Amino acid sequence: MNFHRFYSKLTILVIAILATSLLSCEKKKKTAEGSTYKPQQVDKYFKLANQFYDNSKYDSAFYYATKIKLIINPEKDLEKYTTTMFILITSQQLQGDYSGAESSIVETLSNVEKEKSERYKYKFYTMLGYNYTCQSNYNEALFYYKKALSFKVPKKRKLISIINIGNIYKQKKQFKKAIKILEPLLSDKNAKQNKYYYAGILNDLGFCYFKTGNPKAIIYLNQSLKMNYNMDSTADDDYDLTTNYYSLYHYYLKKDKTKAINFAKLLYKKGTQYNNPDDRLLALNFLIKNSTGEELKKYSLNYINLNDSITKVRQKAKNYFAKLKYDSKKEKEENLKLKAEKELQQELEKNKNIIIAFTIILILIIFSFIYYYLIEKNKKEKLQTAYQTEIRIAKKLHDELANEIYQTINFAETQDLSSPNVSEKLLENLDSIYTTTRNISRENNFIETGSLYTENLKEMISSFNSKTVNILINGLEEIDWKSISELKKITMYRVIQELMVNMKKHSQSSLVLISFKKQENSLILNYYDNGIGINFEKQIKKNGLQNIENRIVSINGSITFEENQNKGVKTSIIIPI
């Protein structure tokens, strides 16, 4: 019987048993995890949140958006998650809860930070800038608008950021800076195509011209007013008339007081139409400053009543939002507790299956080596080779495996396996036994030098990956291995294997980098790990490094070890091809 064919079948059988066991655990785990995410419930809440938001019922919109946030998975449904957070944040801003909105924006950004597409980051950094604008914190607003402008988004999207930055400079009364930013937009193709943006640019630029004494101010202000008058009022598109009224009030205040008061009244009317208390307060403030007698009394009383009403409504909204946050936090904590209990039960079940699987694997692997030993012993033509192999394998089994098995059996007999800590330790011991056994197998198996060489070499290197060691391979597929002799490929395989075994036993590294490169008529292998390094005087023989050097020299190659003790191992190997 061919040993390699037998061992391949045995390996497939072992992998099948292990995969079946782990797949069973994974299915249970996925079922449990899936129970917390209910797409139908998310869709139901999402529909309600949008309906309430469209109907300006922001407290209810916030309530259902918060419900969605608790159960949605941002990674699986990013589009719906970001829309939900937009509704939630905007609801907070419209109710004056700017500190709450800021927290929600920061939370959202943490969930979209890893996304390759930067449009979500752009969107929420812009919202953060607007949040600070509402609080008259113009320096912070300017910082985040500029941050949003740095993201890779279409030019049409960036236009709003430029307009926002210009508006901030206008608010800061840095009118010349605002003009410098806004003037180029008059000839911008994207700005001209968007009538809302263009009307806003004309108004802001006209106001800045007015403040700097430019006679073109009234031309731009009137042009913006005309454009906004022609917007569709049934679709709420004429709301920007409020900015026109504000600018024209200031323009005419010293030139024609009657016109200025008229624009203040128009601002109050439009603010009332759209139920915007801030615009109404602003307009009343203008009217109070320019009224006397009964009109002054009337406007003053309206201002006081409206201001008191706004304060009460916004405080009530803040209290309501705070209560919703508390209730949501409490619900989330209860869900996490239930999830933790489920995960503990799943882990116990998983541990049981893994113990069974690894026990079977261990028995089958040990049996395979015993069988190999008996069969090869009877082959006279390979008696001497088999004898040497048996001695080497027996020594490794005794030195590296037998003690571990004995200690593991003794541990299992003397400890309480129901304890999570004990069962975890047992799993670690079994994993160590399995790894040791696998490495012994790989060190003595046949090396395929044909079309599967690259795949087998990569598989061998990757087998040393673990929870504590991350292995990176670079340039392996770029080498034309067909042009390299069989002896050199075998030597390269064994040298890398020796390096990896040495790393596993002695280096205590967490990162290994192996790179391949062809340079003229040579193959260059660079190896690096970030372990404790090598003491060349003490360890060169002990760690098998002398054996590596002998192999490389035998094929006319060269090897250099960089002496960098306590800072890892750097090795460079050059093989002529």
C-alpha cells in the first residue's frame, strides 16, 4: 500500500470529521446570533420613522429611529443604518438638542469609519459642522466643513461644503474671505445647474458686498429674491426666501426704513408659514427695534410668549430624548445579558464537540504513524532509510508529544471539566498536541515539486498561523517556479520549514513576514519576525540554524542573519537560478 495515498485519505477523513463538528457549532452560533437581528422588525420601524419624520413629528421619528439603532447591524445594512441616524440626528437638531445630536453623529462616524466609500463620512461631518453652526460655534463648524471637503466625493456634493464655508466666514463677519470663496461659484457649472444653491450663493455674496460697500450688492440680492420667488412653494422650495428677507432688511435699514420693516414682516410671515420659531423670533426682534407705541407692545408680548413657548417645548423635547436614551440603554443592557447567557451555553456545547473531534484526530494520526512504521519496516530496499526515519519520529514523539499527552490526560483526570477556565485550558493543551503532531507529519512528508508546489508551500507556511502569530506572504505567486530545479525547490521548502519551526519554538513573535523576489538570475527570500531575536553564540546550533546554512550552501546559495537581539530576526537568502 502507498503510504502517501493512505495518509491523504486519512487526512481527508480527519478534516471531514473536524469540519462536521465545527460546522455544527457554527450553525448553532449563527442561529443564536441571527435571533437578535430581525429584518422585518427593522423594516417596520424604518417605515414608521420615515413617516413621522416626513410629517414633522420629530419626537416619534426619534423614538423609532432609536428602536432601529438598537437592533440593526450597521455592517450588514449600512444604507438603512445611515438613513436612520440621519433621521435621529436631524430630529435632535430641530428640537434644539445639539449636545445629543453631537453624540449621535460621533457614534455614527465610528461605525462608518472603516468604510471604503467616503460619502457617509462626508455626510455626517457636514452634519457635525451644521450642528456647531446652530450653536454659533463658527470655528468648530468651519473645522468640520473643511474636514468634510477633504473626502473623496463627487464635485456636486463638495459644492455644498464650499457654500457652507463661505457662509461661516459671512457669519464671522470676515466678508472678504467669504467673497473670495463665493465669487468663483458664480461661474461654476454645477452651481448654475442647481437653482437652490445658486440663489443662496447670490444672496450670501450680495450680503457680503453690502457689508464691504460694493454697489453690486442690491443686484445680487434682488436676483436671489427673484429666483426664490419663482420656486415651487407647494413643495416647500421657497423657504429660502427667509434668507433674502433677512439680507434685504439689513440692506435697507439705513437706506429706506419702510422697506426694511416690510422685509422684517415678510420674514415673520414666512417663518410662521413654515413653523420656524427661530425665524419668527429674529423677525420680531427686528420689528421691536423699529416700532413704537402699541406696535412695540404687541411685538414685545409676541416675542416673550414665543420665546417662553420655545424654551418649554425644547426642554420638554430634551427631557423626552433623555428618557428615550435611558430606556434604550436599559433595554440594550438586558439584551446583552441574555446574549451572554446564550453564548456561554453555546461555548460549552462547542467545547464538548471540539474535545471529541480532537480526540478522534489524535487517535487517527497516531495510528497512521504506527501503520507507516510497520509497513515501511517490511520493505527491505528501504530498510536503512526507514530505520533512520523511525528513530527521528520516535524521538520527536517522545520529546514533543508523549509528555504533552500524559500531562493532558493527567489534567483531564484531576480537574473539573465543567469549569469554563479548566475546559479552555484543556482545549489549549489538545490544540498544542495537534499542532505538534501536525508539524512532525509535515517535517517528514513527501514534497510535491510540480504544479502544486506553490500551493503546498503556501499551505505549509500558513499552517503556522495561530491566534498569537500572524504570517504575511508576499511575492510567492510571482515567481516562475517551473524554471527552478527540483532540488532547489525542495531545499527552499525545507529551509522555510526550518525557519518556521524555529520561530514557533523559540522566537515568541506575533508577526512573521516572508517575501520572495526574483532579481536577475537569483531568487531572494527575505524572512522577518518580531520575536526576541537570536543569540548567535548560544543558539545557532540549538535552533537548527546551522542546518539551514548547510542546506543553502549545498546549492551554492548564501544566507545572512542580521544580529538584532531582542528586536526580532531578519534573514536574507539568495539562491542562483
